[in-house]
Amino acid sequence: MWILSETSFDPTKQHHKETIFTIGNGYLSTRGTFEEGYPNDRRATFIHGVFDDAPVVVTELANTPDWLATQVVIDGEKFSLATGTILAYRRDLDLQTGVLRREVRWQSPNGRVATLIFTRFASLADEHLLALRCEIIPEFDGQIELRSALNGQTDNEGLLHWRHIAQGQLADGAVFLRTRTRKSGIELALVMRLVGDAALTTTFWDVENVPTLRQVYQARSGTPIVVNKFVGVATSRDTGNPLELAHHHLQRVTDWDQELTAQRRAWACEWERCNVVIEGDEEADLAVRFSIFQLLIAAPRHDQRVNIGAKTLSGFGYRGHAFWDTEIFMLPLFIYTMPEVARNLLDYRYLTLPAARAKARAAGYEGAWYAWESADTGEEVTPTWVPDFHDKKKLARVWTGDLAIHISSDVAYAVQQYWQATGDDAWYIERGAEIVLDTAKFCASRAEWLADRGCYGYTDVIGPDEYHDHVNNNAYTNLLAQWNLRAGLETLAWLEQHAPQKAAELRQRLDLTAERLQHWQTVAEKMCVNIAANGLIEQFDGFFKLKDVNLADYEPRTKSMHEIFGIEGANEYQAIKQPDVLMLQFLLREHYSDSQIRVNYDYYTPRTDHTYGSSLGPPIQAIVACQMGDVDEAYEHFIRAARADLRDVRGNAGDGIHAASAGGVWQAVVFGFGGLRIHPDGTWEVHPRLPKHWQQLTFRFTLRGVMHIVTCYPDGRAIVA
Ligand code: IFM
């Protein structure tokens, strides 16, 4: 299934629908709001990297001017779904081509009837180009007026980020708007041109900050009127002269069909590399493709200075900030299907090393400590205080920016994964190795010698399970740091052999003395971990002494256990927000036998808040359940993740796509049900375990430049092409 459809309009679901009908091209995304507007809509177009200062959240993606703005006036009455009568409605997002189409048959309050068809796409073939077609089929004779605008009066939920610079009409009739972010000073230019049926009159309305082209048409019953609005867009992040660049992209446009053909071709190339087909389960088939689509439209193809926010570019949630969600949840899709995108995202981490070093230094450590929430510069932008979820008038302290140190090892892990999958030695030598070494340096510097335990560890941290803060020796944090330290040592040894000059340079620049390296070795060897004889790992010191909890006792519920217990209260129980020990065992799969995973799976699964905890949890839980052979249970977790946005299971999809969950859905299908296992030496195997009702699963992945297409069958067979 390729088409996401909506066959009736329900205003109570408008924010959710705006999110899932988002279109984009890796440069920008536009939420699925209506061209003509609707009361209380959350109109937004976000462009990668266009951040501006904001109170509390430090910085946020600035909602850019509205390029969709189009009013249709039908014999004197403005078309709006808030007035008149909707006689027919449907909206389709074609995931195969990235084209969104809405068709409405509408009767005005005065009884005029017309069918309006709006089609839009953000060109993947030319990321500086946006296209919108408006087709009107009147069922009356009279007059139709179109007001096509560039609306600079946008805000971020009330906060204004833009200062108008200029607007006007160029010699070729194109209309432009120039504006600049108030604090970060990023200039943006939009240039619009209309192509289509000849109007009786076309007038330029020079409305301040909303330059508009007004066209008047003679309406004849049954005769369509078609107008194509093309918009070129560029910012000062791209060029010294955004207006010129935006105009340039517009000037080469000839007609709609040509741009649409280019769009289809560009998308066909993308799907060729990453499509997944599930036969026997239409919902899952659509959901996995939707998840991939959402990540592809947020994937920077030509920019190494941006990361993908936790809500992609599809909503105001998390303000465009990026988390470990990228490296651990989204990146595998890119690493194994579009490695050049993965490299861009890792380049962002390389380019933000100075900020990561500064963060470590400011806290009294060495090496690179990446920001828990990262935006344009890589500086820490986690808000310190946010409104408490019990009482919005109170503030709650957010500790992740201070305590979630595992982010550095997560980044290093992703670097190694990319390198192993691609064999991209040149990039690794140039950039990747430095990340692994400097994060290892941080891991060693942050490690404390715990004399009473006779081991090194990390006190006062937060692991993936954020229901518990200020914990000591979180197993995930400790063992990923141990992995990072060893990866650092191996990296240096590899560099000595394959790029001795680079090894020497890094040794000197990062001060990698023999004593320091010896210390890394010692810290790694003597890393604290509480592991019982049967392989059960204690999530952190004292976890097993906390009050046990039977989550079934709290059912049915509509709140997270965090909300039920309260921030302080949750620290006293063994209820966890998302897989933590299991996450560790998933990432370091090679280090654990099935029986070691089983014992942890049995312990932690019933204590995890799968329904209302983190949306990051279910796909990982699904993968581990598959590995344990619990396919029915795996499916339950998988489908919960698959529905996160499509069915708005958490009630917050209006804030934007759950990007980590989307990446996790792909991983759950490929690594879980598909059973793909890639070993550190680059060899791989597949052991499919399909849900009962799946007749076939086909996925593709690329390793060392070779694409493999794997078809899995219910009897566990896999055929590789
Ligand atoms: O990074 C996650 C975190 O693990 C759980 N809370 C939401 C964050 C952003 O998705």
C-alpha cells in the first residue's frame, strides 16, 4: 500500500492529520494544513538548520513564511471548510511520489458548488522548489478569484522569529519576499510564480509581509480552471544571495508535468534502495512505508550541518532538537540503505565536536561530551526547566542535559556501525576516528574509581530509562562506555596501520599519550557492572531493591507510570520507561548469548511501561522479543510503534512525527521479523520469524556497496537476490 488516505474531514483531528500529511524533501517539510487555512490550524514549514533563539528551549526551528497560502473566492465567497457544506472530501498522500492531493466538493453558504483539487509537493529533484496546483471545477457560471500569497506572518505558537526585509515583483512577474530571523540573522527568500490558465486580470497586491497575486477568472460550469504555483526558496545558509538562488530555481521551471515527472523519478530512485513489502498485513505494509517516508523527507541530502530532530521537520515538538534518537533509532535505516545520508548526519557530529568538547570542558572533563539535545551549533540546548505535567503552573527540572552521558557513546557506536557497513575508510580516517577517540577520552575522563567496589563507574547519571534519574552505574551507560573505550583503542591501532600520519596527528592533537591509553584500557577492564550468575544485569545500583511493581494492577490506564507515580515517586519503583538493559543487549548483541538475553528479557519486560512510556521502547522490545522467539509478543510491540503516528496512539502526534519510533519500525521489521544480523566483521545472516498472518516479507539493504534483496517466508526460509 502506497497511499495514505482520509475520506472525511474531522476538525477535532486536524493537528494529528496535519502531521501525518506532512510533505518534504530533506531540505524542508510542510505540515499538512489546508491552503486556504482553517481556524486553529498549526501551519508550519520548517527548513533544516533555520534556528532562532527562544526562551526556555534556548533555540528552535523558526516556522518559515507560508508558501501554501491560497484563497479561493467563489462568486464573492471565500472557500473554507469552516463554512458552507462539504459535499465530498478526500485527501491522499502518495508515499511513492511524495505528492499530497486533496479533493473537495463544496457548496458555499449562498449555494454555489465547485470541486477544488489541491495538489502539492516539495521537489525531491530540486530541493529549492515547491509546487502547488489548484484546480477548480465550478458548477455555476460566475466569477472565481484566486489570491496566491507568500505569507510572512508566521509564528512559533505565538513567538515571532522573522523581521521583514523586503518584497516586490521582479521583471518577469515573479513575486518575492525577503525576511530574516530576529536573533540568528538567517535570511530567507521565497519567490513565487503562477503558471496556468490565463486569468481575466492578474494584479499584484503589495500587502506588507504578504505579497499576493490576485487573479480573476470567468467561471463556466464544468470548465476547470487550473493554476500552478511554483515557489523557489533559499536561505543565507545556502548562499550569500538567497533571493537570487531562489529565483534561479524558479526560472528553470517550465511546466507542472515536467516537475512532477522529475519528482516521480527522484522518489523511484529512493524507494529502489529501501522499500519494504509485507504481504498479508496491509496495515503493517503501509505503516512501515509511512515510517520510511517520514524519515526520507527529513533526511538531509546536501547538508552536513544539520541533524534530524526528534519530531523531524513535521511539528513544533522538541523544537527541532536532535537526540540519541538519530544515531540509535533512525541511522540504521540510512546506514543500510542510503549511506550518503548517514554520512551527512555523522558529519554533523564531527562538525559539532568543538561544542561537545566545550561541554565536557565546562563540566571539568576531557574529550567530547555531546549535547543531549542538539541544534545548529551542537551546544547543549536541553531546557533546564519545563512545565510539570501534573500542574502546568509549576516547573519541573530536566536533568538529561546534565546527566545523560550515554549520548557520546551512542554517537561513537553509530560511527562504527556506519564504517563497518560501508567500509568507508577515507571518511573514517578523516572524520569518524576522531569522534570515536574523543568520545573514548570523555568516557575515561568522566569515569570514577569507586574504591569500595574496586571498579570504575559513573555516578549520578540517567540511562535510557528516564523514570530514574541521579542513578549510579547504569548498565547501559557503563557498558557502552566500556565498548567506546575499547573501540577507541582499536581505532588508534587501526589508524597506526592504515593511516599512520593521521594516527600521529590525532595522537598529538588529542594528547593520546601511552599513559592515557593505558588508563582507557584499565577503565574498560574494570568497569562496574552488577551481573548475577544467571546473567541478570541490574539496571543500576540498587534497582532490585526498589519497590517492585505489577503494571497489570494499574490497568486500564491512560497515563504513563511517570504521571501516576510522579517524578519523585517513579524513582522508588522498578517500573521503567523504555528498554534499558535490553537496549544494551540489542546494541551489543555479539556480547550476549540468547540465554543471557532471555533472563533479562523475562525480568524487565513486565516492568516496562510499553503503552505510555517512551515511544522509543516498543520497536526495540519487538526486536528482542523476536530474538527470543516470542513472535506474537513482538508483533504487539511492533504494531504499537507502527500506529504511533498513524493512529495517534499517544495523543501527541500533532506535535510532529515520532521519528525514533519510525526508525525503530524499520529496524523491527528488518532486524526483528526479518532476523537480519550483521556481524562486526561485515558478514551477515538472516533468520526470519514472521508473524503468523504475514505471507511474505521483502526488504533490501546495502552492505559495502552491494544491495541485497531478501524475501522471507513464514516457514523461516529466506531467499536473497
Ligand atoms: O530521546 C528521547 C528519550 O529517550 C525519551 N524521551 C523523548 C526523547 C526524544 O524522543
